[in-house]
Amino acid sequence: MATQGSMTGRVFSSRYEIGDRIGIGGMAEVYRAQDKVLGRSVAVKVMLPQFAADPNFTRRFRQEAAAAANLQSPYIVNVYDWGQDEDTYFIVMEFVRGSDLKTAIQQRGAINQRKVAEIGAQVCQALTVAHGQDIIHRDIKPQNIMVQPDGNVKVMDFGIARAKNSVNDKTSAVLGTAHYISPEQAQGKELTAASDIYSLGVVMYEATTGKLPFDGPDAVNVALQQVKDYPAPPSEINPDLDPALEDIIMTALEKDPTHRFATANDMRLALNDYLAGRAVAVGAGAGFTEAQTRVIGPAAGVAAPVDKTQTMPAVGGASAAGRGATQYSGTSYRAEEPKKSKKGIVAAVVAVIAIVAIAAVAFSGILGGSEKKVPVPNVTGMTYEQAVSALEAEGFTMGKIDYKYDESVAEGSVISQDPRADSEQAEGAKVNLVISQGTEQLTVPDLRGRTVAEAQNLVGSNFSISYVRGENSSQYAKDQIMEQSPAAGEKAAKGTVITYVVSLGPEDISVPYVVGYSEDGATAALESAGLTVAVDRQYSSTVSSGLVISQSHSSGTKVDKGTTVTIVVSRGEDPSTVKPDPASSSSASSSASSSASSSASSSAATRSSN
């Protein structure tokens, strides 16, 4: 399996730089990444290597990208790109802040039922868009529902979405997560949009109770329960559950697809009716546990785990017969009206009682009665997740979420709340929060080539600037900024001090006097002064060979650093201009003759003595 370390730091398609791993499923890992072209954070879903060699999985992976890219909804995670980098397949998606619904359920248990209804309605809206394009998600579960800081959700992971039957033609294997699949999906039957509705019913069952409707030792056992058994009404687990919401959940969980809501939009309308306080006439339900997306093995041999999206053999033979005393019924949004029973009479009686109760409450209000009020907890300084948990524990709901930069409050923590802490508010009241985005990060402007005054106007109130030193420069004019830190284009916190170096202009150098120096001595003197040396050579009858006759710039002249000074070096006297002296020649001849005569006499004397 790919590990976080093996992916972090890689760059896909020369564009997406992989950062930390933020999630893992049965068939892929998800990493936060940086889009180097557009400069934005994205989420990159990377197929696990054991599946990359399987053409069925790679086809499904490409299918996810194609399916999700065409779905435009504020409640569906956007897909930006997909590709293959060497042997790795990846999908580039919108990076969604927040956490998945499963994490929220694990941390808090049962969630505020109105919040569950709001989440359900938004998921229904996402499914309505998908179903409108003949796409069935087939893996609706809380791990695939991201809850953002503002409370809105986004549905993700269309990895096994298909517009056709979910059965593998060769093996009759079924792909899905056992705790959330519909009875018809577990049996390998052809799926319709009603299958996603069933899965959403399971999600809402768990969210309102903190428990799954079915659990077991392995995936096949759980799938069989989905087909054969009916869950306990969620109100048996959570007695505070509103009967109207329970009816909606249980209607979604009907074994027979024709007894569920006709469409996801119909379920959304029922949930909206509940949220608006209007009468809801529906009925029926299911649930789940920790689940990851993966392949469920066959029933034979070792039992397969139940907490993954899996491929498993279809379980068949079960009849979606009535639930007897536990069966629910409804009328408003079902795909097919169920057979009449005495429950209709019971429902009518309940409705009358409810109307009477509402009238009694209204009359009590007219007589001056007041609703129960409780103090709002202080959630400033808490993380968003901690604040939500604290507020919901006291019976409050999330209101408007705003964001602002605040260098004194950590990113993701609450800056302020409305109503204020400890104020008395009605139970269920909305609390608005302002969440910190941390210190604002800005792009550092380029100050080079500008005067200090121009630089100050450019940075405005975003940054401050500070002088470091001055240096000579032949590139930048005097008083222009020639260096800065942080460098132009970098990201820095608002208010960061940008230090700068100012140009003093070109450096003025006094040319030294080198006439009469040897060539090497003159060169060393000029170069040590910061000048460049050029050499010209000429004959001279007055200056000895190898010494400097003259220089192009007079001694004491002020020039820029690096200026070229030409020195003329003597080559000695020109031999072509030297003529022999006649007197010198005659004298030399006489001297030679005398020398010869003397030599001869000496030789004769020597012989005579011998």
C-alpha cells in the first residue's frame, strides 16, 4: 500500500505538489496538494497501487472523474482534473474545509435532529442533480458527506457511481459498503435512484441515534440483514426523536424500492416540510458503523470485514415482505401508495392530537406563557468543531458562519459569537460564529528600482519597510532600492517588515599613478583599486623595456569602479632605427691591428728564449 511518505513531495503532471495525507479509503488515499499553476489548495485522490494494475478499477477511477466533473451543484465536491503519472492514477478535486459526517457522529453520538434534516435535504439536492443525469452514487455513507464550517455539506466520492446495473456480469459481485447498501444492491439486482435514497435513510438513522440499524461479524451477514430484517424504530434508541422525522427516515428505509420516496427531490420536499413545521405524511428505515471504501471478499473462507466499500457476492432469496407490527406507512411522497391498513387511522388520530397540541401551545403563548430559555455557552477561542459540540450539547443550532483574518486567534478558532455568551436564549436558537482565518498572507511586492517614498506608497498598510544599509551599484541609480527581504513574490503575513538595501550609485575610484612601474606592478595597483587593465606595447628610446610609459587616465581622476585603464609598456629601443658610428668603427680597427702586432711580437720573443 502506498504510504504517506511515499507520496508527500511528489509532483503530478508537473503541476500538483502533494502534501499531507488527509484521508484513506479502501481503494484510494486523499492528499492535500498545491496547484502550482493556479496557486490554490486542492485535494488529490490517489488510487492505491494494488488496484492500479486492475483494468476494472482503473476504468472505475476514470469513470468517477468523468461522472463527477459533469455534476454541478453547491452540494457536490467539484472535480477539476484527473490523470496518470507513471503508474499512479489520480483525481484532482476541490479542497473542502471541515470534516466528514462520520467523524462528527463518532465524536458526538446522535446529532441535533434538525441539523440531520438539513444535511439530509442538502444530500437529496445533490442526488437530484446526479439522478437527473442517470448517475446513481451507490456509496452514500457519512464518510462521503463532508460538513463544512458553515454547516453546509458536499457529497463526494463517485468512485463506484454508475448509470447502469451495479452487478458485475461475470461474477455477480456487488460493490458497496455493507452497512449502507440497499436490499436490492445486496441482492445484485438492477439499481435505481431508490437505492441511494435507502442509503441516505441509513445515514440519517445513524446520525439521529448514534447507532447503525444493522451490524454483524462480516459484510455478508450485514448484507443479509439489509435484505431480510427491519431495524428497530430510531425512537426506541432516541426517545426525543420527532415522529415526523422518524417517519421520513423509515420511509427511505423501506425494503421495497417502490414504497420509498419516488425521487430524491420528493424526500427533500418532505424534509423541508418537516423543517418548516408543516405536516409530513410518510413512513419507514435503517443505519451503519465505521466504514471505508474497499472490496468485500466472497462469503466462503475467512469472513470479510464489514467496514469498507466492498465487492461481495449478491445475497438473494430474501423477500421484502411486510414488517408486521413494526412496519410504517405514509402517503405524501412515496413512489407507490402502500396498501391501506389500520395504521392510516392511527396516523389520523395522531395528526389530530398534534393539531390540538399546537393549538394548546399557541393559546398558552397568548396567555403570556414563555418558552424555556437557557444560557448560551461561551465558545470563543474554541475550534469550530468544539464550538459546534458545545452549542449542540446545550440545545442550540448553528447559525451563520463568517470568516475573518485575526492574528491574535488561531486559524479555525472562534473569534466571536452572537448571541453573546451567557445570554438567555430559547432552546434551538441559532448561534452565529465568526471563525479566524489566522494572519492574512499577502504577496510581497517588488520594491527594487523604486525610491523609499515610492516603496512606502506601494506597500501601504499591508507591510512596513526598514532600511538596512547602502551599497554602491552600477545597476541601480542612487537612492533606488537594490535588494529586499522577503523577496518579491513570496507570501508573508500582513504587517511583515520588509528590509531593504539602498543604492549609493556607482562607486567613484581615484586612478593611481603607475607611470614608470613594471607591467606587473602597474596591473596590480590598478586592479586593487577596482579598475580593469588593458595593455598596449610600444618601442621607446627613453624608457627601459618592461616599464610603463604612460596611462590612459591621469592620476587622481575619478572613475566608476570597473573602468578600464590602458597602460603603455615599453618594448625598449627600436632596433631598426639604430645606425653604426664611423669614428667608433676606425678606432676599433686600429685597436684590433695593434693588438694583433703585439701578439706577434710576444710570440717571437717566446721562441727566441727557447
